[in-house]
Amino acid sequence: MNFSDILLIIISSAGLLHGLLFATYLCFFKKKRGITNVLLGLILYFMAFRIGKSVLLNFGSDLEPIFIFAGLAFLLLTGPLLRWYVLGMTRVNYKLSKHYLIELMPFILIFALSFFIRKHWFDTQSKEVILVFASVLIFIYLHLATYIFVSWRIVQSVKRAHNKNLLTKSQKAVFKWLNLLIIGFVFIWVSYCLNIIEDAVPYIFGPIMYSLVIYILSYKAYQLKILDINGSVFKQNDDALLFEKITKLVIEDKQYLDSEITLSSLGKHIGIGTQKTSEIINQYAKKSFNDYINYYRIQDAKLLLIDDANKNFTIASIAYDVGFSSLSSFNSAFKKFEKTTPSAFRKA
């Protein structure tokens, strides 16, 4: 075994070990582990078994057919687990029902048949054996491809059901994570398909691709804090509707022009407290209350400043017209949003 082979074993095995450790953490050591973390852990476990088979097959010899077929059979588990995981991340209070066991039947069948496979069947180079093996292989990969596509459709369906402009930070994190997860599965699937098409790429390419994907996904899971959230983030609440009411009052009814407007007065208009009003604006507008109000005041001020009909009006009068109670606060807000002063903007 040369140095390059040793290096490839280290790279692929490191990713394999990382996936197993990550899965073990999710299934046994993660605090408040829910069904989604367990499902993700099981996906990693079964994928690791499949990848481990590939590493042994690439660098070992005389690998028993039962081990080869069992490794392939675990891909028939990965597809359903992926779909269930996506549902768990996009549905409130998701629970597995008994009829989902039907989706496990292909795995049970192929896994059971693997115990009856005999090595000498392949030594004979029988056309019948090759045809059966090829058919099973194609079925397994098409099965996984179908589940990857179905999982992607579920994500897109949930996206369409929610207003993109009113997504919470957690909801955006879920969509970003699921997209990355599905893309990762696509890369792994493609790498293995290339292996069976006249050895388009080296067989070890699959385990290496898995290692890269698992490292990236682990990092993104930590970055997005995805292990602490699930489908409950899509729980229907009144916050989005309340923000629509705030938007109507502030923008459509031009309440921002009122110099006396406050969080308290705005909250009273829609029947909620000051703190709740502030939280909703921060969550959906991504701005503080003052910045939210001042932004629209500045947009009006810009139009007034460049209108020739207002060239005889002082900047102070325009500031008061758009709702500011002092010239200094107007200048500060204008510079914050436009990176220049009102007078410089008017001259330009």
C-alpha cells in the first residue's frame, strides 16, 4: 500500500469517525434531544455503515457479499429517514405514525436477502447474477434519489406556505439548513452513481465526498444552532399578523410623520404592550423602533429635499414636516441612513 492509499484511508476514515461521533452525540448525549436530532443521528449512523463498506471494499479484498449487500441495503433506510427528518423540522409537534413502517419494507427485504447471498455466485460471472445485482443496485439508488427529491419538494412547499418577508430568524435557519442537507445528499448520491458508470471516478471518491459533506454540515449545524430547534418554530402565532397591523399604521397610514409617536402609543393602537411591540418590530423589520420610524421619515425627507418646489424651505422645516422634533436628531438619522448630511444631499 503506497502513501497515497494511506492518505486516502486517513481522510475517508476521519470523516467516517466524525460522522459516528456526531451521531452518537445527537442520539445519546444531546440535552433535550427530540425526534429530529435522533432521526439525524440515525441517518449519520446508517450512512457511516454504507461509507465504511465502501472504504473496506476499496482497500480490502475478499469482502463477503453479505457485507456488501447489507451496506447497500442501509441506503434504503436513509431515504425514509431523510423525509421524516425534513417533516420533523418543518411541522409542529411531529410524530411518526405506524403506517410509516411501510416505507421500511424495501430495506427489510433487501437486508434479509443479503444473508442468502453466496460468494461463489459472483465468481461464476453468471449473466443472471450480474443482471439481478445490477437491478438491485439501480433500484437502491433510484429509491434514494426519489426520497431526496420528495424531501426537497417538502421544503419548497413549506416555503411557499410562509411569507418570505415575515420569516423569523429560526425559520430562515431551518430552510438554510435543510437546503444544505439536501445538497449534501445530492453530492454523495452523484459520487456513488459515477462509481457504477464505467468507473467514471475512483471508488474512494464516495467516502471522501461524504467526509467533506459531513464536516461542512457539522460546522453549519453549529453555526445555525440547528440542533436546538425543530418544527415548533413554524407554530402559528399572531406575531406576523400584528406586524402587518404595525406596518399598516406606520407606513400606509403614515403614522411615522407624527412627532409624538412612541412604542407605547403604537402598541395601544393595536392592543399590545410596549415590550411586545418592540420585539415584533425587531423580529420582522430587523430594526429598532427608532430606526424603523426614522427610516421612513428620511425617505420622505429625501423627496422633499430634491423637489425644486421646496428649494426655499429650510432643512429644519423639512425635518419638522417629516416628523422629527429637532434638527439635530434629523441630521443624525439622515447621516446614519444616507452616509451624508441633508445639506450635502440637497446640493448633490
